[in-house]
Amino acid sequence: MLVVDAWVLATVPYLAPPGSVLREALFAVAWIAVGVVAMWLRRGLLARRILALSLVLAADFVGSFGLLGSDPMPRLLVTLTATLIPLQTALAVHLGASYPTGRLLDPFGRRVVVAAYAVAGVEAVWWTFAHVSARTCDACARSYLHVVVPESVHRAVSLVIGAAWVGLCACLLILLWGRYRRAGRRERRLLRLPYASIAVAAALYAVLSVVAAPRGTSAWGVSMTTLIALQVVALVAVPLSFLVALLRERLAYRRIGELVVKLAGGAGADLERSLAIALGDPTLTVAFPVGDGFADSRGRPVPRPEPDDRTTVTAVGEPEMPMALIRHDRSLDEEPALLTAAGSATRLMLENARLQAEVRAQLREVRESRARIVNATNEARARLERDLHDGAQQRLLAIGIALQLLRQRPGDASLFDAAEGELTSALTEMRELAAGIHPAVLTDLGLVAALDALAARLGARVVLEAHGPVRRCSPEIEAAAYFSASEAITNALKHAAPTLVRVSVIDRDDRIVIEVSDDGAGGADGDGSGLVGVRDRLASVDGTLTIDSRRDHGTVVTLEVPCA
């Protein structure tokens, strides 16, 4: 179209000064350059929007130079210009409403664009038939479809069209402001300059439409000074701001290379912060799968990252088993190549960071478990002291008193009987206390016999099942398994109100598996103090605890300990 324009200007006489021609050509070339840059950056849909506007600009500006003569070519170009000038306004609204993706994602934006094309269509028809530029001189080319319209009618229609454009400009400003408020910090930085230039252009076009409507013309025809101001804003400032924003996105790829150099050169580099800087997103976070949950780069447990209105989550590696989950600004979804480059460049670092996060999480868990074990030990010692003080110690004191009384009343049979009874009770309590500390049957006969004795003491609601022979393990392993199972059984009887608690012991693949199941209320809290203590006790011997507890479906607690 620019070649055709040059050929027309070389062969058809016109009134416009060379400066106006050069200015119009510069405006069209500026938009073409931005469209080419957008295509180079693989922003295909946005590039097509820009190049569509560039095409209209290149196609309609020749007819506005005051072509002279009555030949078919000048008259055709004047007719084409009258039709296309309103269309370029609608295309500009479409481009502004769809920036930066080129897509209209919200219903309000789609309605604004549809209304802009409708108003532009009405204005294009009206200006095609009532175009008045030919009145500027007798020798100027006239439109093929030009008809004489009463001046009052022309002004009234122009007033309605101008009011419609003012309303659409206001709607466009409201649309852009709402999107900017909902945008994340990274997206706001990308939108700030382009949205500001679009807002200035829309506001200026609305003001000029208010001035032009009563005069029976459009915003483009108020005066040469205002026309130049509108063109500078809409056709230079806006494309330049688009160009700056697009090139700023391109610089992010360079930061990916700097990220690789930084991470390769410093083992202590903070991967999350480095990624945030490279991608230009200060809100970016990285979560690594650790066990059944997630941890940050410092090993602290964090919830699974979830998207919201401003952010989204990208999995690095296999979606089913991701190496890491990156929560980032949603604007990065429009740059999948950038995300892919960041993921590829940092894949090894991410794997190392994941392993470090896992180690830190395990270390944190060990420290917390150690603290809980120390607290539990202190509590057990205090409870043992209280039991000795309130039980056996009182019995022994009673025996001592009886012996003192025997000195005073030798031969008193009742004192002998009382002393003997207290001694028997003291021995019984000491045996029970010793069994609670470490039952003798566990040492002598093993885990199954100790659990069987425990079930017998707890009554008919506890049933033990041993599937096949169960080997003997080290005393530490058997003690951890016995007391963990005892705690699980006690929790079930105390909290679940079951009719039956079934304890199953299986020797499987160098591991002893104890399953404690009940038919109670279910809904057990795996983070409760009782089960956390069981987990800590098992972890001290490399054992594991698994809980399956659905409300109204009972609870199954599975304990596994190694027994090589």
C-alpha cells in the first residue's frame, strides 16, 4: 500500500504540503514497524491487530491530501478515504482493548469493540455520502457517492456520532483502568506505558469529538493544529509505547542468560529470587514436592501453590511428578517461550534446589521431632515421679508406720496383716509401673506376645491377629513398635468409641507391619499430639506411620518398622 501511495503521489496532483505527506507516511511506517517487532517476538495475534491498523492507515491517507482533478483514480481514493477513516478509529479501539495479548477475554471489552465497529460503520456510510472535504476547493476530486445533504441534518448526525465516540472513549478508559487494577505487579509494569498512551489518545479524541460534532465534522477535521496533536499522540506516542513494552519483554530473554551465569557461578545463589529477577516478577515463588507436601527453597513447609486472579502456576518437569511448581504473574502465560527458556536454563539448578529443600525440610522435621521427644521424655519422667510418689511411695510409708507401731505393740497381729497388705499392694503397683515402662513379656517373648498381653488387659474390644510367624527384632525396634501400637490402640478406644479394635501383625519383606483398625467415628487428625508422638517414635528407628481415616468409615493406622 505504501508503494501504491508513492505511485499516486507521483502521478496525481494534490494540494497538501510535503510536510503533511511525510508526516502521514511516518505515522503509517511507525505502526508497521511495531507490527513487525510484535511478529518477531512471536506475538502473532497482537501483530495482526497492529498490522491491520497499519494497512488501513496506508490505504486511506492519500485521499486526504486534497487530490485534484476529476479522473477516476482521485475520485476513487477520495471515496475510499471517506470510508476508511472511521474504520481506523474502530481498529484502534480494538487494538487498545485487546492489548497486550490481542484477545478480548472479558464480555465488557467485547461489547465495547462491537459498539466501536457499529459506530464506525454508521460514520463510514455517512461520510462516504456526505463527505465535505471537496468543498475546500472547486478543483478537488469529489467522492463517487457524494450527495448533497442539508447542513442542519449533517450537523445533527455528526452530533450523534460524536456523542457515541465520546461514550466509547469513556468505556475504553473504564475498561483499561479495571484491567490495570486487577493486574499483578509484573503485568502492571508492562501495561503502564502503553495504557497511559492509549488513555491520553482516547481522552484527546473524546475532547476533539465534542468540539467537532457541532461543526458537522469529525475529530480528525477540527483544525490542522489539533489534527497534528491527535496524530502525534495516537499515531506516534502509542506505537512507540507499544514498541518500548515489547522490547522490554525481549530483554527478559537476556536476563535468562544472566540467570544461568549467576547460578553457575555461585553455589549459594537464591534460586527463587534469581528467577523472580530474571522473569521480572517480584511475586514469583517456587515450591518443591517433598514427601506428601511442598517446601520452599529454605525447606520450610508451604501449601501447594494455587492460582488466583493475578497469578498462575506452572509445573517444571512432568505434570504428574513435577520437579517444582512455579507460581508467577499470569502475564507470563502469554510468553510460553520465556517460561520454557527459564525452566530449561534452570532445570539442573531446580533439581539441586529441590534436593536441598528436601534435605532442609527433613532437617527441620528432625529438629522438631527431637524437641518433641525431649518434651515427651520430660513429661514421662514427671508422670513417673508422680506415680511413684502417689503409689508405691505411699505404700512404703504405710509399711514404715506399721513397723514403728509394732515396736510399741509387739505381737499385734493386725499390724502384721496391715504391713503385709501394704507390701503386696506396693509390689503390685511396682510391677504395673514397670510393665508400663517396659513390659517383661516384650523382652522375654517378643512383640506378638506383648501385644497379646496388652489386648488381654484392655478387654474384649481389642482383638489381635498375627498372620504367620513374626521374627524377633532388636530391642529398640520392638519397643518402638510396641509402644506405638499401644498408643494407637489407646487413641482408638479413647476417641473413636469403637465396638471393635483389630490389631494385625505381619512380617513382610524385612519389615514388621502393624495395622490398627477400628469401626469408630473416623476423622482422626494426623497432626494431633498423640499421633505426632507415634510418628516421632517410629521415625527414630526409620519407621513410618500411615493414617486412613474417613469420617463415619472408621480409622486404619498402619505402622511399619524395619526388621532386617
